Amino acid sequence: MKIFPNKIPPETVERFCLNLFVCSSPIEAARRTGIEESVGIKLSLSRRVQRRLAKYHRSHELTLYKARAGLERLAFGRINDAAELALSGEEENFSRYDGADLFNVSELKRVKGGGVEIKFFDRLKAIEQLIALDEVIRGNTSNDEFIRAFEQAVTEGGEQGDE
């Protein structure tokens, strides 16, 4: 059965748009929404989805939700692909990791001894930032305070990563 993007229920399209806004991948957005990947790709190219995404990008509130989704992914995301990469053998063909989810990886390098060193983003800091962002979203603190806290966390994280 062939499904056309204009025949999808409006609530499904809205859910797809939100997922696409957050993850920026029509395939991933389709998976999260529960529709076929090919339909997600077609839908992402439609005018109504493009208009909705443009509206989201103009909306400061949805940008906060996108930041929240990224922080949530850092705080609670899986590290399976990174662990598999670290545990794989020296002779392994690393091209098979082209689609690997390395979102939580802050640093990746090959060490002289023949292994791979992987540093991850600090999950506790991501959780702290999630809490701060949730307060901003609920209106309990000012946006400037969150931005300062976020910039401070990024600066501190960069300094700690160099150790």
C-alpha cells in the first residue's frame, strides 16, 4: 500500500515535525513517529512540513526544547556504538562505524599501545543543565541566567577535557 504524505493525519504530521525539529533527520523522525522511513523522507520535503519547521525555528520556546533534547541525549543516551568501537580489534574495518551514534563522545583518539581512547561528555553536568533548562521552560528563572550557566558548563567542560 502506497502512503502519500498529504494523507497522513494532522496529529501524526505534527509529531513528525517536532521529532524532525529535534533530531534533524527525517529517517530518525519517522522512526520516532512510527511511520515508514520513506514516508518520512517524502513528508520532510513537503511544503507544510517546511513551513512548520520554519515556524519552529522562529520560536524561542522550541529552540529551548531542542536544547533540552540534546541535553537529555547526553544525560541518558546510549553509548553502545562507542563501546563497541573501543572494544573492536586493531585489524577491524572501521568503515562499518560510519553510521555509529557517537553523540555522547567528546573525544576520540587512537593511543600508541594499539587501543582507542574515548572520553564522554559528563552526564551529571548534562543532568544539572537539564534541571536548569526545565526551570527556564517553566518560567522559574530568567533566560539570561540559563545562558550564563550553559556557557559556564561548556567552558568548564572544555577545560576538563584537556586533562
